Amino acid sequence: MNIYDFLIVKKRGGKYKTWTSGSLYNVGIDPDKQVKGESRIWGDASAEVQKIVIDKIISLGSRLHLSYKDIAYALLLCYAESGFNPDAAAGTTSASGLAQYTRGTMKDFSRRAKKYLSQTLNMDETNVFDVDIGVYGVLAAYLFNKDLSEQWITSSDPDKFWQTIYMLHHDGPGYYKDDRGKERAIRGKWSQDAVQAYNTKILPKLDKLESLLANTEVDLEIQLEDSNGQPVVNKEYIIATHNSKVGLTPKKPAMLSTDRNQKKSYHVVHGKTDANGLTKKLAASVGCEVIILLCANRPKKLGNAIPEKDYTVKKGDTLSKIAKQNGTTINQIAKDNHISNPNKINIGQKLVIKKKYLRHKPSGSAIKDILEQAGLSAYGFDSIIYSQNHITKPDGSTSASARHSKKNTVTLRTSTPATFVNKKNKEVKKKEINDTTKEGSSKIVHSQYPGKAVIYTYQDTNYPPRGVAPSKGYTAFYDHLGNKLFSFTSGGRVDSHSEDNADGPMKEKFTYIEGGYRTSRLGREFGTTKIRSTDRRRRWIHGGGPKKDFYVERQSWRVTYGCTRAQNIDLETLAQKIREFRHQWPHIEILMIRNSNEADRKRYPR
């Protein structure tokens, strides 16, 4: 049976007839989101959206080195809570998103994400419906509640252990903030809703889904495109994964980059891309790492692989810092090194770093092994001009394909034209002048965040409180290749009654556009447009102003309470530019940065 057929919701849940004032059920769904549900109802998302959610959970679970049973449980937790609808919301509580976090549990998410996922993330009602935040929320919820179940339920009662994980999540944090939670878990006293959901949506599917994940193989191919979306042909490549036909059914996905102490059998494909930029197909198991290498035209002698070493604690180190550097979690390091108090480590202490979070760059030792398996021992590390890994998704996945157009295809898009990728002689890359729009002259932009687009605001607060336009402040939108797409005047002078540091610097992720059209009506304070971010203080970029008609294109300049203000017409244009960019590059993250830093002002000039 196909994994998607087994999981995807075909019939959505029922509508809520009533809802509480704290519910997010009636909050509108951002129409510009790339991955969104059809409504706030359980399971009311297209099959393609559900596939994307499933893919993301499998990928993150694999990179966290979870077992197939752990990944299966996380998938079913999401299925039970939201039906894989990233915009699901309850009518009777504030529960929202893929894992149905409430306002109370959203506050705890950041601490749990840092401990279990080694990620600094925040969740609130402004981003709880974001698919990526939602997926992190699913994994954090599962690992947190599994940790509690391991502490409280005896290993001699596995049925109760697995049930308790979902019970703790469903019935909420109020039950386990003190000893009453432990007593409740031991006694197994749970709400009828929780028991029914577990017995119908998780228990009957868990073992079957684990088996499907562990035993499904996919014929995967890679498609290489240039910056214009044209195929890169006749390019030498090497693709490798674990050979699943050797040995018993695995308990967890195989990772060539990190499973260093395990004997591995490789499945390697070596060749050149065809007329469509495609590689030969490679049989890969779901959840397993696939390593993709592109070769230079003139291979050089093989160097030594970069060794992986244990870690020695240095002055200024914390477990959080060490975990982040090594792609693992505080909890994992503490377990592996028998550390009872994660806040106490000593300078010079030796730490074993075992299970690393699988980053998107394969390890040097794995690359060396692959080259040897492919019979290419003469190739050196500087013969590899590009390396990346990919987590194999279920058969029929389109989430990694350009424009989601081809099944079981991973599209790699270079930042340069095909003519440069296929140069026969290695050249020193010259600095290129970035293309800009008519709003500014050509500049060279060296982004701090490669592969990410940036909406940069140079914060100007030194202008009169009413009427006069800022003389220095501006906002500029740069794409992930360093090209300026649009810029305009903006201001950040705040009202004297604003909270402390309301006009301070920040770096957040863009979430969505509210309004953004000439016909939009958001009220006097916001005009026609709000460009929203993950900032918990809601310091967004918006229009509006003091004129009687606060929807006209041009307004006088009015103070804010911490947001950045701009003209309605400029923000409508920015909204259009963002929509166009997201349509062309749906998977590129957009950062929103605001400061008065002169280095950033030069890096992202107006």
C-alpha cells in the first residue's frame, strides 16, 4: 500500500456550530500562503498540501535520527490533531495548527524546541498556521511527551507507554506541571475524547505505518536546472544511498553521513545528466539519506577525509551552544554523557557527540566512502563542486520537484546559467553586478544569509512626529541572489507612550501579507497593507496615516507603536513583488531585518 493512500484524509471533519471568543477558528486564512488549508476544519486540505506536510514530518524526523516507529507516531499525532491541515483550528479552545497548540502551550514551544530540536523558534497566533513552524511543533510535542512517558511508565507495559504519549499531548499541560500529572499518567485517567482519538486514529495504524515506512522503496531521480529553470545537460554526477536490499528490515532510516560506526552497503549511481538535465534513477528507501555530488570537469587527487571527533568543553561553552554547533540537542548530549544537570559542565570535560542532526551538507568521510564505492578514488574533495543530501519521500512525492510538477524527482537549481555550470575550464568567479530595478543604481550585494531573500529596513526615527517624511529611512526587498526588487521610503518614529525598545532592531521571518491591494481596507492604523512577520511584538510594516481617507495612496507621516510605516501605494507594490517572488521561488525563505546598522545599510542599499 502507498504511504500517502494510507494517511491522506479523504473526508474532512465537521464544522463547529459555536466557538469561544479565544478560538482562532474564524480568523481568515492568508490567501497568499503557498501551503494552506481550505478552511479551519480538520482534514480540509488538498491531497497535495497533505503530501507536503507528510514529507516535511518524515524529513525532519529522519534528520533528527528518529526511528521509523517514532516518525510513524509523529505522523499519526498530526493526523489525529489536524488531519494534516496546517490551518486547522478548534472552535471550543485556542488549539490551532498542525499539532493543535493552544495559547498556553505555544508559550512553552520555544523552550521545548531548544531542548528537543536544538532550534531557537517561537510560536504564537501570528505564525502557528505556518507549515514549517507547525511541523517543528509536531516533532517537539511528540518528543516532549515521549520523554515524560519514558520517565513515568514502566517499560513492562508498552501499550500504556505508547498510549500515554498522545494522552499527555491531547489533555494539555495543566495535568503535568506538578505531581498530579505523574499520578494521572500512572493511573491512566484521561478524557474520553483523548482515548477515543487514540483508539481510532493512532493505535490501529501505528504498526502498519511503521512497516510501510521501513519497507517502502522509491525510484528517485535528480533534475539539474540553471538559474533560469533550463536543464543543465552532460554534467557529471554521483548519487548514493544505503543499499536496502542488504540486511534485515531497519528500525530507523540509514544516514551515510552520521552512521559512522555501522557497516554500510552503498547503492551508487555515476553518470552524466541527459538532455532534460535528469540523472539515472536510484532506488532509495523512505526516510534514508541520499547524497548528491556534482563533479568538476578536471578531477584532482583525493585528499584525506575530515575526521569526526569527540568534543572538549571550552571556556564559555554551554550545552545549548555545543548542541547547536554539532547539530544535536541538549537532551541527547545529556543522555549520551550521563549528565544529570545540563546547566553544569566543566572546562576540559570530554563529551561524546553521537547522534547528530543530519545537516544538508554530507560529511567528508561519507563523500570519501562514496567515491571509493563508485571506483573514483582518484577524485579529490576539490573535484566535487557541489554536495547536498536529501531525505527520500514516499512514492509519488512532488514536494522536492520544481513547481511540484514531477513525482519522485528532486530539482537542484543552480544560482548561475547552464553555460557557467558546464564550463570546461575552472575559472575564478568574478564579482557580478546585481541587476536592480529602476528605483536604484546597480550595487554589489554580499548577503549575510545565502539562499534567503531579505526585506531590509534601515530604521530612521530622527524626523518630526507629524507630516514630515523620513530623510534617511527606507525599506528594500532583495531576492536570494542579491538582486534588488523594490525599495521605498519608510519610517520608524514611535509614539512617546510606546513600550521600551519598541523601535529597536529585529530579525524575523516573513509570514504573510494582510491586504496588499488597492481595494484592501485594514483601518486607520494600517491603511491597505500589513507585511507580517514572526515578531512576537507584532512590529510589522504597514500603511495608514492621519488623512481623513486613510486608504489614499499617499499619506502624511504618522508615528507608530513600534511598527515601520510606509505609504499605502509603496506597500501595495511591495506586496505584489513578494507575491511574484513566492510564485517563482516557493521554497525560498524571506527574512525581515530592521536596524540602524551602517554595514547592513551598505549591504542592502536603497
